[in-house]
Amino acid sequence: MRPDQGAVGDYADRMAVTPPGWPVPPPTAPAVPPPGAVAPGMPPRRLGWRRILVLAGVVLLIAACAVYMLYTLGTNLGLDALLVGVAAAVLPVPVLVACFLWLDRYEPEPLKYLVFCFAWGAFVSTAASLTVNNAGAKLFDRWELPSALTAVLVAPFIEELTKALGPILLLVFRRREWSGITDGLVYCGLSAVGFAMVENILYLGGAGYASGVDEWGPATGVRNVIVIFIMRILFFGFAHPLFTSMTGVGLGIAARAADRRVRILAPAAGLLLAMILHGTWNLLPSLVQATGQPVIFFLGIVALMVPIFFGMVSFAIWLRAWEGRLTERVLPDYVRAGWLTPPEVAALGSLGRRHAARVWARRVGGEPGLRAMRGYQFAATRLALLRDGMRRGLDRKAADRERTAREERELLDAISAYRSYFVGRDPQAPVGIWDGQRYHLRFPDGSQRAVEAPDSPVVPIPVVLAPPPPPAYPTGYGPPGGYGGRPAGPWQP
């Protein structure tokens, strides 16, 4: 029995004094949390001195690159042009960031990692790329080669490499935070958005406003900014996120692969494809300048970039739905073990159902119930990702497998605690218990009988769970003695 499960614990306590067999008195509703109560969550991770040093080093690196870029742009553009460039370049950023956050609705990534990727692309990647590109341009000039070669032979490689380096560091040091390709698209996309923002400051403030002011005055500068904004941002603002998304796909595949070869080859292939696509994009205006045929640029856009863009958007939308249904593919294991009920799993399968569950939780439990449902949904999604990783064999070391088993138990405990905020409070819901195989429901006429779960439940029926057994782990997971004094037997799906 597990007395720490809220309503389940109440059921377990009364099972000790109830004669064997059905019926069992329904559990009483848990106490209503006080206003402002916060639902329980996962325990915070400890910060060791090594993590503190690494964190401090990363923050100092980003800050130093930010100061360097601010000084460089301010020196080259002037204060007025810098302010105009910043104001215009920031405008599309909220829209682009919102698009990537929309992809990440099922299992939102920690805000600190999202900010890290954006800041890395905006400052570290731009600082390194600007330095290398300038060096390449001087080298080509010394060799008496066209400076346009820098955009084709240097910029795509250094820019894509540095934009991807931040997400790669996350994958290396925080691999457990990656749930798949969607996370790769989000992390790399935000890095690319940050890079594009600072690059646009250079174009809008320098080639736009400063050049116009030097030639004809402020009115011409403003006109140039508007033209460049329309052409570079409204029409082709997707370019950098599109290029770097190729690397994101490779990193996402590597994050959920157990084969070491895939972990290396997938990111390398994605990065190479991003460089080739970026180089091809930069090659188009060079060909136009060399041949005097503007039609080359438009043919390249229509025949190459637009199809790739819409193909990637379609893939991202499909991937979002596919990863959203991961709970329906994995969590039935916990239904058969008695930890969850079929309607609970069904209610996690789409954003519409999750929203309906939150509306219901708010109706029966107020704001604490709503927060508890959000926490419940997040914990359930994390649990599905964790179990999927077990199936894939992602944990190669015994210590990693033990940590995964411990995290699974923590998530199950958190789910049970969240559930206690809203189970048993809806007077319109049937009074019943789920035992892992069927419902035992009490009907309005007072009768009680067992009811099989429907094949495709779509309505979240919150019922009390019969006390489940301790979590069972796949072979190799969990300590030999199990947790809580119980053995951790092999997983039986």
C-alpha cells in the first residue's frame, strides 16, 4: 500500500478495516488546498561546484561576446544607426520565438535553456562569425579573389557551426532534457533567431539607415530601412532558422538513439546539410551579380528554398502531433499496472483534450486544481519520454539506469500527488475505482458493478486508483534491492 498517494492512501487505510470483497466505501474527497497553494513538483537538482563553475563560465562568455558585439556595432554604425537597427531587427523576434514555442507545447523546455540558446546565437555565434568572416574577406582580398567568395565559402560553415554549438553543448551536458527532434528544432531554431536578429541590426542599421543618411539624409535612411525590412525579414526572415533546423533534426535523432554511430553521424549529417543549404542561398545573389540575370535568384527561391521551407514546416507540424501522441503509445503500460486509467491516457493525447482537462480541473478545484492539472500533464509527458527512453536503451551505464528508475518513481509519486487535487471533487463524475483492468462504478440507483474500459475513451473520468504495486523496471533498471524495501522485478507489459 502507498499511503503517500492522497486519495489512494485514504482508500488503502479503509481497505484495512473493510471486509474482503466488493463493495468498498468510496473515498472521501481530499482536503481543499488553501488559496495560493502550489501543487507538488519534482525535487530541485543540486548545484555542485563543477556545475557552478561551468555555469559561471558560460554566462561570462555570453556576456563578453555581447559587450564585444555592442562595441563593434556601435563603432561601425554609430549610435543613431545602431538604435534604428535594433528597433527594426527586434520586431520579428517575438513572432519567430512564438512559432518555436508553439512546437514545444506538450513538454515545454526549461526557460533557462531556451534563453541560453537564443543568447548563444545572438552573441557568441555572431561574434565568432564576424571575426572569421572578416579574416576570410581580408585573406581573399590579399589573394586578389572576389570578396563575395566569403559569403559562399566561409560564412555558411562558420555561422552554421557556431549556431549549432550551443545546442550541441546542451545535448552533451543535458542530454536527458532532450525529448527528440522537436527539441532539436526548438533549440537550434532559437539560436538561429538570435543570430538573425543581430545580423539584421548590421544590415538595417548599416546598409539601410547609415548609408541612406550619408547619401541623402534621414528620410532616405528610413526608406532604406523599410525596403530592407520588407525584403530581408518579411520575405526571407525564415532563412537562418530553416538552415539551422537541419542541424536540429540531426541532434534530435541523436538524442533518442542508443547506437553510438547514429549519435555521431546524425548531427554531422544535419550540420553538413545546413552548411550546403546556407551556401546555396548565399550563392544565388553572387550568380546574379556575375551573370546579370536576376531571374536566377527568383528561380532558386521558387524551385529550391520555398519547397524546402514548406516541407520543413509540414514536417514540424506532423512531428508535433506524432510526439504529442507518445503518451498514448507508452503510458498504457502504466494503465495495465494500475498506475493510470484509460481515460487519463486518452485525455493526454492532444492539446484539445489537455485543455478540456484543465478546464474541468479548474471547475472542480479552482486555481490550485488548474495548476495541479498542468503539473500532472507535464509529469505524465515526462514519464512517457522516460519510459520510451528505457525501451530504446538510451541508458548505457548502470548509474544512468538507476537514476532513470529513481526518476520514474519520483514522477509516479508526483502524478499521484497532483491527482489528489482534483479526484473525487466532481459531483457529476461517477464514483468508482480502477484496479488496472476494469472500473468498479457505483450507479445512481445504488448498485455497484464492474465495467470494462472502452476501447477509445475520450472523456477523462477521474476515479480513485486501487493501490498500485511498486513500479516495475525493465531488466537492468533500478537497484538490486528495489526501492522502499520492495524488489524491483522485471517489467511485464
